Amino acid sequence: MFDLKGKVALVTGAGRGMGKSHAILLAKQGAIVVITDVRTKECQSVVKEIKSNNGTAVCFKMDVSNAKDVTKVFDAVIKKFGRLDILVNNAGIYFSKPALELSEKDWDLIMSINLKGQFLCAQRAAKEMAKNKWGRIINIASVASGQVGVGIFGGRTIQPQKEAFLV
């Protein structure tokens, strides 16, 4: 596909799911992959899997919604590797319940991780990438956030009837 040898890629929320898949693919393409997640055990498991396939990866515990955490991890990555080339802003949460049942606390947590976290990481990554005059920031969003005509009800995705689109 493409060669990422020598590139340093940081993936947020990479302990499982899509983040894990992104991290493994980046490693297969030759990137040094920085796995970040709030769950250290899952993070270490992904590192182990990448290393077992002759890839290079490290794990850092990071809460993307916490500016001090983001600064600490990005500083450590730059100190260890001297650069950051790719950011996959993948960390996100979703509550499997109707919007009418979300509390303000739930909403604040969603916004803090899904929006503020992407901003904090992208801002810091861009500062590092600007120093090297090269970089890529990939922001991942959920299908639940913007697919026209698709909704989430009671924890399951629903498709609207075709008649709903008739004018």
C-alpha cells in the first residue's frame, strides 16, 4: 500500500476496536506506533501484538480530555523519538441510551473526550508537525454523529423507512 518506515504515528484510544486496527495497520506499513489509551492493560496488549509481528510500538496511558496528560505524553514521544508525523485522533465514547436519558454529566463527558480531546491532541500534534514541515492528522468520528437518516435508539442503529425521505 504505502511505506511509513521512519514515521512516528500516535493513535488515541488504541487499546481496542478501531484504534487498535489503525495502530496495527500503521505498524504493518512500517511506522513506529505510539499506542495511547486510558486502559493500560489493553494498550500493552496491542503493543505486544505489534511487536510479535516485528513492528515497533510503545504504550502510554493518556486521557485525551486532560491537557496535562496530553502534554506529558506528547513531550515523552518527542523526547523518545524526536518527532511526530501522524496523529490518528480516534479516542471517543458513546452512551448506548436515547438522548432524552443522557444526563448533563454524560453529555459533558462525551464532549470532553470526543471534541475537546480531538482538539487538544490535534493542536499539539500540529505544533510538532510544523517543526518538520510535514505531518498528517486523521480525525475519526462515529457513524452515529452524522449519517443522514440513521439514528440510535435504545442502543441499536435504526434505518428510517424510505417514505421518510419523501417530500
